[in-house]
Amino acid sequence: MGTAGTFLGFYIAGGRTVLLFIMAEEGYRETVVQGKSVQWDPEQLRKIQEHPCFSEKACHGFGRCHVAVAPKCNIQCNYCVRDFDCVNESRPGVTAKVLNSNEAIDLVKGVVEKYNYIKVVGIAGPGEPLANEETFETLRKLHAEFPNVIKCISTNGLLLPEKIDLLQKYDVGNITVTLNAIDPDIGAKIYQFIEWKGKRYTGVEGAKILLENQLKGIEEAVKRKMVVKINTVYIPGINDHHIVDIAKKVGEMGVYTFNVIPLIAQYKFADIAPPTPEMKKKMQDSCEPYVRQMRHCQRCRADAIGKLGHDLNSCLNTEK
């Protein structure tokens, strides 16, 4: 077809099969629709080129502001602890303070006025953003007051099909879904329980419900031209033999990038030895043929502000 690049996958839009290609980081980006090359629209490109988690080049020039407005979670992962905070600790689920929507908007105002390289406002916890109404109130206000800021959500995906229209309404263009298994038998080893429609589910039953919603949510996000990243926690002895299968699946679905995250050994997985950097790289290399790999992840806190690896939280706290 004359398109030099990495095949990401396809989706069905209006009865047409849309093939997704991505060029090298510095190259030209396009889609191929029924054999015809079509440019990615400028807004999609901006949401890649100015988002430090979606572009390794962007992480050197642009930053993000995470607003921690979402304390509640609707699943319990066997590797997740959100009970404490330390200023020297950098991991998902950690925040110094949970904000309400007004406090979040005030924080964003101060940050974007002082640091013009902050282009992204994200909601990544400390719980599950889509299980918290404060998330949507914050997004509503962001959409009204900061229409040009890139809006980003990280989610476990359980409520993604249900909430996708609201996310589109508030111009959320970048979505990260944590997908640790595409086999419910493996998922049952990772998730202690899920809470779904007022009921708690465990084991394979819970893992199956979660997976069905994750895959449906990813499909719907891609259809809406949202830029999707998948986070997969690399858990030796649990899902390590399965991660390449996940990469194949999401590559076929048209996600933009795939992030292999080494386990932080805590909670029920405290006795599992995390993968070494060499093991992580080997896994990324094995997944690379199927989907672009994110290799610069810093495993951000839920209240991270600044460029990746150069957070401003301590500076902002000192100035208060």
C-alpha cells in the first residue's frame, strides 16, 4: 500500500475497515482507509506529540498535571495498596491529598499560568477515576475553563463502556487502560474482587466481567479517535507467559502504545520478586512487533506535576 510504518490494527467505522499505521517517532503519521492514505487529524497528532506519556520526545519538553480527585475504587488488585503516602514515594495510587473539583481547577490555574510547558491535565486516582462523580465534575469544569488543555484519564476499564460518552463530551482525548490479562483464569489470580452494579464478584466470574468491559471500552475509545495506551503489570509467575498475547490483542484493536510495568511487590503479591530491568526489556522487545512500546514510564503518583522524572510538587508546596 506504499505506507512505511508499523501496523497497529484496525477498527470498523461506518461499515468500512480502517487500518491504523504509525510511522517512526519523527516521521509522518497517517491512517489507511480502504487502500487510501489519510492524514491523522491535527488534534490527534497534538494529543500524541504534547503528551509526555504517549511520546518519548514530548516527555523532554512537555509536562502533565495530575489532579487527585478520585479516591474510591471498584476493584481490588492483589498488588495495590493506597493506604499511605510518603513524599519520597513514587508509585500509582499515592497522593498527599485528595482534592475536590474546585481545588483541582485552582491547582490547574496556578500550574498552567506559571509553567507554560504543562499541556496535559490527567486524572489517575488515587482510586478509579470512572467510579468517582468528582472526576466528571472536574472534567466538566476543565472543558469549560481550559478547552485547549489535553485531558487524560487512567482507568481499570470496568466502567469505560458506560462512561465513554461522557468522556467524549468533555473532550478526553487520551485514555490509559490497565489490562493485566485477557484470560479470566489468569485475571482471577490478579484481582481479589470487582464491584459491579451494586454487587461484589470474585474469581473467574469477576475477572470475566472486568475483561468484557475493558475490551468493549477500548473498542469504543478507538472508534471515537481517542488515543489509547495500555498498561500491563508484569507479574512473574502470574501473567508473564501471557503478556505477549495481550500485546497482540490490543495491537489488533488499534491502541496507540503499550506500557509494560514491573510489579511493585506489595499487598498479596509482596513475596513475588519483581522482574529485573533485563526481563522488562526482553518482554518489551517480544511485544514490539505487535504494538508500539512505551519505554520511558516513571510510574507516576496520582498527584504528579511537571515533566516525567522532574516533578514540581515539592516546589509548589514550598511556595504555599
